[in-house]
Amino acid sequence: MATRQPLTQFVESYRFWDVVTLWARERLEHEDIVAGALARGVVCDGLKLQSVDEVNDRAVEGSSARDREPGRRERLSEEFLLRKDFRDWLLGLDLRLPTFWFGAFDATSDRLRR
């Protein structure tokens, strides 16, 4: 019987708090630590955070740093990260790609191991 492969590497975006939860579980760290790292990435490192403009009901990119206070679940509940933006941010900081979203990668070739 063939092993089922997870389909998470085909997901193009996750909500901010879903990334926090999944990445914290994978890293065995508290969610507050991971949320803080992501918030710093948005404020300091240029990690792009997407949001839905509730007034115009259209996607808009970015917002001010004061809207990104760590620990503000209600403010970040509708914000999301795109897979490409998250990947670029991680690679820019020379961090390992998390398997919850990218599967098992070969570090030297940056390709999925089969």
C-alpha cells in the first residue's frame, strides 16, 4: 500500500495564527515565541503579511507597524502569509523551511525528497 503524502506543500497561504500554531508544534516551542518571531519578521525584516480589507472586501498588502503588535490575536485573525513570501523570508535569514508547509526538502538542492 502506498504511503499518503501530505498536501500541505500545495497550500498557497495560511492565516497568521495557523502558521504560528503549526510552526510552534513542529519546533516544539511556545506559540508566543513563534508569534513574536513572525511579528519581528514583519516589522523588521520585511516579511509580507497579507490582509483582507473588510470595508472594500478586497485583498490589500501590508499595513503599519502599530497594527502588528505581538499577542494581538483579534488584530491578526484575518491576516495571512503567502507561501512564497514566507519561504523568501526564511531563506533570507538562512532558516530551515518548515516541513508542515514545505514537506521534506533536500537542503542542498532545495527540492522535495521523494
